[in-house]
Amino acid sequence: MTLAAVRDDEVHVRVPAKINLALCIGGRRADGYHELATIFQAVSLYDDVSASPCPDGLITCQVIGAESHKIGPKDDNLAYRAARLLKSEYGISEGVHLTIDKRIPVAGGMAGGSADAAGALLACARYWELRLSLDDLMTLGARLGADVPFPLMGGCAIGLGRGETLTPTLSRGIYHWVLAFAKRELPTPDVFRRFDLLTTDTRPEAPQVPRDLMMALTTGDITRVGHLLVNNLTEAACALAPELRATLRTGREAGCLGAIISGSGPTVAFLADGDRAATDLAVTLSSLGIAREIRLATGPVPGASILKD
Ligand code: C5P
């Protein structure tokens, strides 16, 4: 894919969150990251990232929306760093103002910060009229974080290495998710650190995604996928946020095909048996008050895309 060289005064990009259907973790590598094998699915929960003019060659970044109050100073913001990387890499003198409309939970295990970086790469590439392919953007994204390439690609993919080496994978059917946003945040490095303490002897050298889960995914056996969802970070996340055990149990008792902590948590994702079942489960979980917010989403959905005005 080559981005058309069309000059817009403002470029709007919509970028999806992800759920890991499998998250299998190996040992810690020399670079401090963990070797992992994961299956990503992009879901219909989005942040919007816009690029617009900014004077004096500056990059500025404003975060709005439901989750905006939880975002730190701009230099911590991965979207800001994405724009800075693109600007220096291609010798751009012009500035850009980024606006992020944030709905993906912050530090929620759904790669919201990475989605914003992915959105910023696409929006700025278009805004600065750079003719970059999807592969170019994904390569730049991998330099910013392991989870940045996937929101550009979207759909369903196997991730190896730190999670950034992606292979798109066939997935049949529509997945209906009920997402329970937790009342607290859970920083990813803390969860990996706890994982290390809990699993000294049990980490595989080369983790692999389960074959039976891959088979269920490609044949569209969503019920079986629900049974086979796996996340090696579950114990670590629950050790840091013990209330997640009750959240998982409550959803399972209320009726779902499977329940999983999303990534490093603390968002919990429940796979429902269709649209109607998802709505029923969402109503039940809302009434029980087990989460800060309950949201519905479907997957897989396409990766970051430019919105037409
Ligand atoms: O990729 P990103 O920088 O967002 O990851 C955040 C942190 O999560 C890393 O600094 C590391 O502590 C942990 N991590 C890891 N192994 C991975 C991915 C993330 O240890 N494969």
C-alpha cells in the first residue's frame, strides 16, 4: 500500500485496540524484553488521532476524550515520540499538532498508547506527504514499542519476538466481546517483573501459540476459541490486582464462551456467544458493579485508517 500524496490541512486517523487471544511468554532476553508468542485480534474500540498545522516546526500534542486525564506529560506520550521519529527520520522542517481522542483505556492491556503511536505515524505520514508503505510504517513503529506495528496492520495476526514480528493469520467469524475496564491501571513492566518472580523455572525457551487454538481460529470454531484462550500473565496480573480473579469468575458464572485478561491487564475480555449474549452479559456485569466501565466490541477489525471528511 502506498499512501497517496494528497495535501490535507488536517488528517484524521482511526486506530483500533487489541486483545491477545493467546499470550505465551518465554524467558527474559538480553535487551530486557521477554520472548513471546501471541495472537492479536484488533477490536472495535478506537482512538482517533488527528494531525493539523503547528507553527515554528514544533510538535504539540493534545489529548481529549474519556481517558485524557490519565495521560502524562507530552514526552512520555508515544504518539508524540512517533511524530518526532518520523520528523527526524525524513528531515521534515514543518511542525504538526496532534489531537488524540482517547477512548481505549490507559494502561489497560489493550495497547492504547501503542495504538496512538500507530495512528500518529499514519496521520503524520499523510500530513507531511511522505510516500510510505504500510511496511515502512510498521518498521518505524517497532522502534517505538513492541505493540506499535499491530494496530497498523489490524485484523488477526501472530506476533513473535517481542510481539513485533507479525504474520497475518486467517480468522473466520465475528467475535463479540464484553470488556470490563478495571478501576485501576496496571503498568506492563510491573506485570512482567512479577511474572519473572513467579516463573523462574517454567519459562519455555521458544514459546509457541497453541496449535489447537490456531486451528479453532482458522476454522471459525468460536466456541472452541473461547475455551482455549490463554494468557501466561494471568497469575502475575492477579497477584498485583487480586480483584481480577473475582472479575474473571463473575463473568464465567454469568455465561460466556471464555474469559481472559487482555495483555498485561487489567482489562478483562469476555467472549460472548453472539450479539445478544454479549448485550445480556454486559447488562449483568454492569449491574454487579465489578468494573469501572463495561463496553462492547467486535473483532477482528481493520488496522489504522484515514477517515474521510
Ligand atoms: O513494548 P513496550 O515498551 O510497550 O513494553 C513495555 C514494557 O513491558 C517493557 O519495558 C518490558 O518491561 C515489558 N515487556 C517485556 N517483554 C515484551 C513486551 C514488553 O518484558 N515482549
